[in-house]
Amino acid sequence: MRKAIISDIHGNLPALKRVLKDIDSQNIDAIYNLGDIFGCKNPEADAACLDILMDRVTVNVMGNKDLEVLLNEQTLLGTDADRETIFQTHHILLGTSSQQKKRWDFLNCIPYVYFESNKIMYFHGSPLDPLQGLLARHDVHDTKRMDLEFCMIHYLGFHGHTHSPEVISSEKVYLEPENKLHPSWIFPKAPEKPIKYFIGVGSVGDPRGWETHLAYAILEETEDAFHLQFRLLEPLS
């Protein structure tokens, strides 16, 4: 099976359409979304992104922005203007029309984490804090927390939230790709060492790192291994 894993769209409708067009050219069997559909800056664009994902995505996990819209409140401190945009987005997305009810049902059913077989876990932030935990490059030095985070996955943990494509091993090593234009890794199903990996899939709508390309991951499972490839698209002009 060949999966495209996207995250952090943040209401960027042109970027989402561009990434989905690329996904359609990659012989993908399923699309997984790791949260933060909404940007809470343009409620109409947020609604359009959600409607597209409801039709296209096989697996979703909850992001902190998604929960803010669902609950109509902030999960982090912010300004009065931030609270107002969340309020506006909530009321445009969720109401009494048939489409608004579909959105409500869809958002209410999104889990915080998703497990696949006994080897892969998907979440937005981190295993300890699925909504807002960070697994960024500098976190490899926080040994105690990273040990706890790695204890919660069996082998591979896919996440968003950092907005940057990255791979961190349980040996506290940030893995640099050999080829930054076409970064890829192979994770054998029967590894010689019991090493685990956190894999940040990058961001569709608000990219950071690696020259701020629009980024998503492709994961292909074969009999012996998981094959990971990052797709990096030129930023929108």
C-alpha cells in the first residue's frame, strides 16, 4: 500500500490543491492527514479545505487548530483578535445546514491518535501530547522527555506540528537526508538494532525548513520494509 501523509494545511486552499494534484500523479492508494486543517484567518478557505478533505482523506487525526474550531475556544494563549477569528470560523463551518452538519459529524469523529498494525502511530504533536507536543530538531537534546516519547511508539511515529520534514531516531540523532532534493529512507521491518523513529511530514500550507518547500510524505509498505519519501514542491509565488 502506498500512502500520502499530509499535515498543517492551515486553510491554505491554493497550497492544498497543488499538493493534491501532485499526490494524484504519484499512484497513491490512500491519503492520511495529521491535523491543523484550519488557519482561522479566512473562514471560507478553511471551510473549502475541510470539504475537500472530507471527500479525499482516509485517515485524519486532530490538530490543535482543529480542536479550537470544534470547541470554539483557544487551546493556547492568544489575543482578542485570535479569539474572534476562531469564533467566526466556528460559526461558518458549523451550523444547521446539511453540509455544516456533515462537517460537525466529521470533526467530532477525528481521533487524537491513530494506530496502524503494531508498528506505526500517527498524531499531530507528540505521543505524550498529541495536540501540542513538539518533536523538533532541537528536542533531541531533551533526553528524559524524548525517552518517554519514544517509549510510547513501537517503531515509526508520524507527526505534523513542526511544519518541517524531519526524521529523529531513538538514538537521539537527527537524520539528514543524503539527497535533499529527493529525501528518502528505508526502514526494515526486522531491523538489526531496536531503533525507533519520529517522522515529521512537513506542512502543506505553512512550510518551514528545507527552503520552505510545500512538503508531504509518501510511505510505501512492502513485505520487508517501510519506504519513506518526502515530496518537496516549490513554494507558491
